[in-house]
Amino acid sequence: MSITEQILQNKNFTKENIISLLQLGKTEAKLLFAESLKTKRESIGLDVHLRGLIEYSNICEKNCLYCGLRKSTEKKNTYTLSDNQIDFCIQEAIRLQYGSVALQCGEQSGKEFTEKITQIIKKIKQVSENKIGITLSCGEQSKETYREWFNAGAHRYLLRIETSNEDLYYKIHPKNSTHSFYNRVKCLEDLKDLGYQVGTGVMVGLPFQSTEDLADDILFFKQKDVAMIGLGPFIPHQDTPLWQFRENIPDKQERMFLTLKMIAILRLVMPEINMVSATANQTLDPLGREKAIVAGANIIMPNLTPTSKREDYAIYPDKACVKDSPDDCANCLEIRMRGIEHNIVYNEWGDSLAFIKKHTAFKS
Ligand code: 5AD
Ligand code: SF4
Ligand code: FES
């Protein structure tokens, strides 16, 4: 039996073994992918749940060195969706039978912003008669704000740690008090404490990132016992400081391959979590999102943002679907998922089984 077969059979996911899985070449990795798909089938099945994506605003107060929405990068247009546009997104989610939405925006602070998000959450709940689940992704906030949003009806929160290596964190973020690794970890703890289903994740293929870092990321997720993961490849953006290191990262194919291996290993290490197939996968590979699902992911985020605004939410360049409408994405995904023999589930929240089980265990 090969070493890979031994690791997979014994489910012996030590740091050393995770590193060796991350280093697998194309042929041996097939074993990993086969095992991951099998585990997915047995633990959560081949259903795919949707989070209709609402990109609420591209305004951001932060300056992450990789992101096109950063404060110091001049944007062609800044926008915040109007009430009418939000209503449009909610109506589209209902019409397209999406069981959940994900409300995302650049990180902003201040009462006006936090209260607006509260209002939107309440509106989604009210208009959909509580049928639509809500994932928020609005960055680092105070515990009070997180509580307010939870009480308004949000029940999942995605806050990527970006990298679990503190040194690397400060290579991809400016070193100042608004970009604190410590605070980000604290936010994840606050969210969990409040009862959210908490998700985190990293970018794969960052400059200065080692295979050991990626293995540590997996162990970090496990240790934090998160319910959801959203990870995806790093894509250099020409208007950001990290662009200068674009030659010092794995090439497109390698970044995609590494991302798929991360997903597959995570499905083995944490079989019942929800894992997103990120849109960024499709920027690197036309079939990237399907490949991520086959590798172990089970969530897709079809875009609901009005088409006229999509281009302005340019976190990274060449984002998929910027010229498409909500209907286009809905039809497209149905065909794509059927093509890989997965089944899109409509009108369900699609909570993480890992979370549901723990939650019910708590109550009884
Ligand atoms: N490439 C890939 N992902 C990125 N993100 C930000 N910038 C990039 C980029 N250049 C991701 C980060 C962040 C989320 C909003 O988008 O992980 O958490
Ligand atoms: Fe703002 Fe998030 Fe982009 Fe950082 S990653 S600049 S917080 S939108
Ligand atoms: Fe948007 Fe394919 S998912 S067009």
C-alpha cells in the first residue's frame, strides 16, 4: 500500500500527512479526490445548496494588500445598493427559490451602516416570511453589532482568516491597528459565542505562503471547529500592492490544483461542514466551480446583484458572471451541477450538518 493510501485508509491527518497530501502530483491526487467524494456522499450526500449573493456595497474602510475594494485603491465607481435594488434582490431570491442569501460588502463601521444592515436583515426575513436563511459577510465588527444582526435574523457569518500564519497575515495586510490578526480571531470567537454558524477560510497561492502554512490552515479550522469554510485561490489584482509579487506565486493551474486538494482534505478532516465552491475558481479555470464541488465543496453562491453593479464589486479581476443576470446564473448553475451529477436543492436553508448535530446535542 502506498503512503497516500495508508494516510487515507487510516484517516491519519497529522500535519506531516496533510503536507504530504498537499504535495501529491496529478496521478496520486486522484486517490485523494476519490476518497473525498466518497466521504461527501456518505456524510452529507451530493446535494448542493445555494446562497444568493447580494454584493451590498463596494465601499471599504480597510486596506488589505490584495483586494480591489481596499480604501486606497481608486475605484471607478463606488456604490451602495438602494432600497429598491435590495428589494429587487430579495424578490429575485424568492422567485428563483433560493433558500438562503449571502449579504456581502466591504468592511464599514458606524451606526448608520450597522443599522442599515439590521434593517436589510429584517426586510429579508419579513418579505420572505422567514423562509430565506441569511449568511452575512460584512467583516470585523464589535460583539454588540454581531449580536444586533443575529437578533435581527442573521444566523451564519463568514469571516475569512485569510491565513492562519500571523507573520504571513502581516505580509498581506498593512501593519496597523485596523488590521489585527488577534482581532480577527476574536471576532470568530465572538460570532461562535453568539450562536452563529461560523465560517472562515483562506486564500490559496498567496505570495510567501508555504505548504506548511496551508496544512496549518486546515488544522486551524479543525481546532476552531468551524461550521463552514469558504476558501479560494488568490488572484493578483493590478491595482493592489500584492500585484508586485505576481511572479512569486504558483501559476494558475497549480493554484487551482492546490485549492482542490485543500477542499478534498478538508472534506476528509471535517466531513460534515459546509464548504463553498468559490466563484474565484471559475476565474482560473472555466470548470473551476464544478471541479471544486466534485473535490468536496457543497455550496454555490449564484450572484443576485443587479448586473449594472457587478463590475464595480471587483475584489479580484476577471470575476465570473459580471455581465450576467440572476436568471442567467440560476440556469447556468442548474446545467453545470447536472453535468457533474450533483443536485441543487431549492427552498432550503442548507445549514451545516456539523452545526445542526452539535446544536441538537446541546439541547438534549
Ligand atoms: N484574490 C482572491 N480572493 C480575494 N479576496 C480578496 N482579494 C482577493 C484576491 N485578490 C477574498 C478574501 C476576502 C474576500 C472578500 O475575498 O479572502 O475575505
Ligand atoms: Fe475590504 Fe474585505 Fe477587501 Fe479587506 S478583503 S479590503 S476588508 S473588502
Ligand atoms: Fe453566473 Fe454561470 S453562474 S452565468
